Amino acid sequence: MSESVDYFGDDTAIFNDKELLQVSHLPDGDRIIGREDELRRLGTALRPALNGNTPNNIFLYGKTGTGKSLCTKFISRQMMQRAGRNDVNAGFAYIDCLQDSTETQVVQSIAAQLNDEERSGTTIPEQGISTSMYYNRLWTVLESMYDVAIIILDEVDKLEGIGDKSGDTAGDNLLMNLSRANEAGKIDDCNLGVIGISNKIRYKDELNERVKSSLCERDYVFPPYDATQLREILESRRDAFVDGVLETDVIPKVAALAAREHGDARKAIDVLRFAGEVAEEERESVVRDEHVDVAQDREGANRISELISKQPPHARYVLLALASQVQQSNEEDPEIPNKVVQHSYRQICEQMDSEPLKERRVRDLLTELEFLDLIKQDQRGRGRGKGKHTVNSLYDEPKLVIQACQNDF
């Protein structure tokens, strides 16, 4: 019997330790680069927890890849260590609301992360009990195990569903229950703080007024990284590559491109990794400028697919409607009016056997897509005395956007 064909190819000397190119990796002695001011603000807000007192509730805003999640988990771990030296039992739970997107799932996940069954005497089943029962078990865990706890709700704006019969959203209900746990007498011996993280700068405005009053939170905005910060972040990951394989201009070029386009550290790290993979695929022994150009295109395609996959179905329908109209246009840089997008969107809903949303909600979805940098919006005049209308265009090739949208259907 003949030997199997080797489809893996020969080993190349490009990567030394690819794990260093994970955005969550903290090089240089657990130092987070370019976010010293933000970490100090977070530390100040959480300082009361070091002595078991109630920490401030916090909301963090900013685009993806600006270090919000990384900094929050980092400072929470430091808080636990410092509090422990003061004989304070501290803990934190990190929830990705894109994965746990309902109130029940979030409360179950918080309780499960914080629980130690032997110490609390409480079990947290994955399913099978009501939301109120999960809350009761969470309160039991907090009371029996902790003096202070931090709940991190990442992408909190992704919470879905109605929280209760009053019509409050799941986000309203969850934030209300967590922020008022002490005041409502659910917990007495544990002080609780909430950190909400959102890419939507106006998320707080959507909350119930009672929730906003209850939270009394501090707001911090994480700006995009500049070229110098991005270059330092990438340099700190140079050991991911075999010594000498990166040409001198590779890291500065990746940093400059990222700073110019988005200021996203995650994307910059991805491009650097992709550049190495391109060189590897081409059996090259050095990563060069041209590999960065190919990697930039690859990252763009991945970014679009990832962003679109996180959007609700009707947001994807709206984006597909716009991309289809752009693709059909004969203009060089087509700008599609809202009404044309609305008409195309209704046709797509009919094809998908889905009830279309009202016009106002579709306009809101277009605005949200603009915030995510998936589309551009501009105002155009209809002529003297006839007012203005909104037009929409794409940053990326319509074929790429359509493919990404259709991958999720």
C-alpha cells in the first residue's frame, strides 16, 4: 500500500509562538499598552471594592478592538488580588451577551461562574428552572461566598427579549435587578458592582429611566488606538515570529494602515498574523510589505463576515437590500436613498417569509449599521424648498457584503 500524500507541506520558519498573536495575550509582564489612563479611571471606580465596600457601576463605550474587554477583565483580576490581601472575599463574572443573550442565560452564567457548590451548598443547573429561581440562587451564592463582586456584561446591548410584563427589555430588567440587589434586600453581606460594555455610544439613552437612576454609573469612552500605540502593541508581539523574518517596514505599515482606517488593535494583530500566514503559504522565509497588502484584504473579508454575523436577522436583511441595490447600480459610487432600501428590504422579507419592520425601525437599523462602519450615510437636498433625504453607500465591495449576509441565511 502506497504512503498517503502529505498535504501539509514542509515546515517553514515563520512563526515561533502564534499564541502571542491572540489579542487577549498580555506581553511585557502583564502590561496593557496604550490604556494607562483608562486603567487608572477603572481602578479609581473600583477602589471601594478593595475594602469590601460597594464599587461604582461603570459603562464603557467605544468601537471594537479598543481594549474595553481586556482592560475590564485585567483590572477585575487585580481588584480580586488586592482585596484578598485585605482579607476581603472578592470575585467577578464575565458575560459575553452575544453568547448569553437572554436574561435567563445571563443570570445562570453569572451564578455558575461565581459558584463553588461545596462552599455555597447551592447547585446551578444549566437549564430547567425559572429566571426568578436563577436570581434566588445567585443571591445565595453571593451572600455565602463574597464580600464584594463585580459583574461584567460585555456587549450588553445584544441582550434580547422582554424582561417582564411591564414591557421592559431584558437589559432593563437585568440591570435593574443587579443594581438594586442590595437596596431591595436580596443581598446584605455582599456588595455588588456592574460594568456594562457596549459599542453603541447611545445605549444608555435606550434604557428605562428607573434603570438609569438606579445605576448611577460612571461613563468612560475608549478611543481608537493611534499609530504609535498600535506599533507598540505589535512590537510587543514580535516574539510570535522567528527572529529576523519580519522585514523592517512590516510592523510600521500594519500600524499605519490600522490607525488610518479604524484604530482597532484586534484587526491590526490579525493583519500581522495573516501576513505571516501568507508568507508561509507562499513558502517564503521572510514576511514582506506585499504580504501585508494581501493580509489587509483577507482581514477585511473576515471583519465583514464577523460583524454581519453578530447582527440581528432584520439588520442583515437591510444590509443585504442596500448591497443588492449598490451592485445593480451603474453609477461609479452609488448612493441609495432610504426609500429604495426600504422597498428592496420588503422584497427580501417576503422571500424570507418574515414580517417586515416598520419604516422608522428600518431607518434606525441603517443608522446602527453606519455606527458600525458597515455603511455610510449622507444628506442630499431634493431641490430648493423641498427638504433633504438620506442616502446610503457601502465601504466595501457589494459582492463581499452580499456573500457575508447570505452566509447566515
